[in-house]
Amino acid sequence: MTSDLKYWYLHDHKLFRNLSFSEIDGLCILKRFKKSKKNEIIDLPFSEKERIYFLKQGAIKLIKINEDGDEVVIDILQKGDLFGDLNLEKKPDSNDFFKVVSDEAILCTFFRENLEDVMRKKPDFALNYIKFIGFNFKKIQNVYKNILFRDAKTRLLLLLNMIIEKENPQDSKFVFPNYLTQKDIAQLICSTRQTVISLLKELHQDGILQYSQKEIIIQDIQKLKNFAENVK
């Protein structure tokens, strides 16, 4: 992969827009962007240096193994998301891992210390990073708030709206490959699989969505967005 193409990939993310060609080229430590296929476990290589990952294309699940040895879906990461050591602090070993759920995922990685070096030299980039992290903390806080104070139907609609917003569709109708099982959805909204089944049927009857094993069809994006915007 040429440096020009590598630069375009990173520069497409709003966090990197104020960096020069050489600064972005110096951040990325992969000679080629790593491509992973569906259901592949992403191997995050061990390193003495802490790394940050940028998901350019596709979707991956963040999965945790619980005490019973079962997989629990913690989050869905989509294109444009950063993951890894986002807080610039060391974290203990965990049972978390990442699994590709789209047909393909493309990601790059860079060392934390390189990012810190750029932040020292570029205060505007440091400010953008702080804003980016702040936005993600706010999103996490909202997730917990929704889990605590919203009913299961509201949590499901907010989850779907979050996924749609990242994809930024231009049409009134949105269709995306279904990489979320009913069990996945139940774990993400802290509910039960049976409740999710009932909610999907209800939303289908309301004309909001169609759910199948292959795809999820949002019939009216604006209707879903209006609902999400009216949630206090």
C-alpha cells in the first residue's frame, strides 16, 4: 500500500484532519493496513509499547469472556472508531477480544508514544483528541443512563439509531447486513432474548423495521431519529 493511500485512509477521519502528510505517515506503524475476514478474531500483537487502533472499514464486536466461559458482547465498533488504549493509561490484562462481524474489516495501528509526541507538537490536534475522548465518555455515560432509566424498547431504538448515525445513510430507508443476533442485542441493551424477540415483532408491526438473519431494514430513518432526539 502506498503512503498516499495510507494517508488518505487516516486523513478521512476528522481526528486527523489537521495533521500533515508526514505526521500521519509517521503515526501508522503498519506497512499495510490489516484486513480481516468475517468471524475472524483480530489478533492484537503483544508489544512493550501501547498501541491504538483505527477501524477504517467494517464492523467488529468487542467481546468479553465471563466467569462461566460464555461470550458476552460489550459493544459494536464501526468504521471511524478508535479502540485500544484510548485513555493513554496502562490497563490490566483482560478477557476482552475483538471479532469481525462484517464481510471484511480494515484497520491500522500506531504507538501511543508517537501519538503523544504529535500532541505535544500540535496543540490543535491535542484539543481535537480531548474533544474526541470527551465525546466517547459522554456516549458511555449515556449508555449507562439509558440502561438504568429507559425501558427495553427505548434502549433498542437508541442502539439502532446509534448504528445508523455512524453509517450516515442518505436515503429515507436503511438496510444493513445483520451482524447482531437476538442474543447480541439482548446483551447490548441489558435485556433478555425473549424480550428482544417480542420487541422486534412489535417494531415490525409498527412499520419501523424488518429483522431477519441476513439483514435489518429500517423502514423510516427519520421516524427512528425523531424518537431518539425526543428522549430526554
